[in-house]
Amino acid sequence: MNRISSIDFTRGLVMLIMALDHVRDLMHTTSLTQDPTDLSTTTPALFLTRWITHLCAPTFVFLSGTSAYLSLKSQGRIAESARFLRTRGLWLIVLELTVINFSFWFDIHFRTLLWQVIGAIGAGFVILSFLLRVPVRVVGVLGLLIVFGHNLLPNASFAPNGSFVWAWLFQPNIFTVSPRFTLGILYPVIPWLGIMLTGYACGRLFERPLAQRRRLWLAIGVATLSLFTLIRLTNLYGDPVPWAPQKTGLFTVLSFINCTKYPPSLLYTLMTIGISSIVLAVTDGVKNRLTDIVSVYGKVPLFYYLIHWYVIHSAMVVMVLLQGYRWNDLIFGPFRFGRPEAGSGVDLPYIYLIWLGVIVALYPLCKWYSQYKASRRDSRWLRYV
């Protein structure tokens, strides 16, 4: 299958932005105590630093579905594609619960287990593998029904003693299994599956001529953002948290775009996929130095995801030690990254500097691995990382 440059670029772009959120999560002075989207305590710069990263997960999931469609069409063998999707999905779930979770917490005792985006993608691949014989339009309609309809479900989010099955399928929740073990479900399968199935159906757009598909992606992006604006203005449906006038006009705008990610509301999905669709339209067929650099990250998304967490978390440990804390001051355990109770961290400008340092440092590794994969296209195991 020939690679589509706009997919690599868009995926690479959101993965670079994703690293900013993770640097902020682990290293910002207030990340342990303040919600950056809480309009009563945040600043515009901090809010937008978090908000821009909302593009990452839905775009990544959407394009995972698109790539699954394109892979199926290039191979033409449904049974083999289904088998690959199932095994890769299960492999992603294993990685989520082991290698990735350790990168979150650096806790060898695994006292916190978090189900996040890689696990949701893995479960989505497994489910999608059983739908490959279903007409693509039907899969797309099913995806849209989930995206537009799951907000009708009762909001049991973070309810004490809630059902694990309900949380895993529909609504996030935190389960304190014991004083020494906490299980968190942040990316329930069904809402994210809706985004993946929609992306799978949209893979057909890339079979069209370049000029036509650019117009289509642009039309989809504009229509999706227009629908987001119209529904959001009503405050009637699409997000459990309505927007409201704030102390300034700027904060009112921030309230308007402050949509719910856990689980991804209809408005959150329309807002983020609308923007990503426009990026796909603008960059399709474009080749220059910038697109070449960003696409390097997009060609090796799982490899990048795995190593970027370890690099950022290691940088956090170095930061804490340089600030005068000792190893014994680092706190590990349920929902603890290893940061001391108080006093550590850096301000927002330094977060951006560290983020730029991380992505620059990862570029040679990602480029090497991209070239390594390209030179060994017949290697089956390389398709899993």
C-alpha cells in the first residue's frame, strides 16, 4: 500500500501535540493540583495548552480506522486482514496493561492500572475485525449512530461502586480495588469505537482523485465545525457540561469550546474531527520540508508513543532531582508519577522548551525506525510496532 502523505502528516502533527500534554501532566508546577480546563482557576495560556491536545486521541483513533480500511483494500483478503486486526488489537491491549502502564507510573508493583487510548484502539480493532464483511456504508452508519447517540446514555461517570463492565464499555470510572491497587477506565470502548468505525468508512475518500478528495475533506471539516457550533449554541444536547457566559469575552469563548473528553461527547468529537478533516484537506498532496519532518513521526505512531512516555517520565525524574529532592522524596503508588507532594515542577514557558527538546530528541530515532521498517516490508512482526 502506498502511503498517503496527509495521513502521515496529520497523525504526526497530533502526536507531537500529544507530547506537550504529557510534559505538562508530569512536569508543570500545578499539574498535580489544578485542572487546566477549570475556568475558575486556569489561565488562557494554560487552558489552550490543554485544549489543543484534545485533537490527539480522536484523530489518532479516527485515522486508525482509516488505515485499517486502506490496509484491507491493499491486501484484498478479508480473512487475513481480520486475523491481523484481531491479533494486533490484542497485542495493543497487552502493551497498554504492561509496558505503557509502567511508563505512566514507573511503579514496579503496578499499583495503578489505567485503561487509556491504546487499549481502546486495541479493543476497537478486535471488534472491527468481525465487521470487515459488512458493507462499508453500514459500518459508517453504525459509527455515526454511536458518535451521535451515546450521549443519550445515563451519565454514571465516576459513580462510586459503579459497574466495571459499564465503565469499560460506556462511562469512565475509577475503582479502588484495594488500598494498594487502583484501576482506572478513562477510555471506554464504545464511544471511541464509534470514532474508529467512522474513520474506517471515511477511508473510501482516499480512493478518489486528489483534487476531489481535498474538496471532500474540506467540506466535511467545514460542515462538521458548523454543526458543532449550531448544536453547542443551543446547550440542549451533545455535551453534559453546557457553556455559559464568563467574566470576560475570552473566557466565554473558552467555555464554548470546553467540551467533555471522558467519554468523548458528540460536541468534542465534532470539534476535533472537524479540525483534523481540514488539516487532511490542506496537506493532502503537499510535500515540503515541514511535511517531511512531521510525517516521520506519523509513520511510526506506536513506536513514538511507547518511547515518548519513557523519555518524558525520565526527564521528570531528572527535573525533580535537579530541584534538590532526593530519591526517597519521590512518591510512587496509586495515581502517583513519582513527584514529591509539593514544590516540584516548572512554569509553562519551560514546559514548552522541554516539549521541544523531547520531540527534537525523538526525531532521529523515529526516522531510523521508519527507514528500518520501510527496508523490511516483508517482516510480519514489524507491522505490530
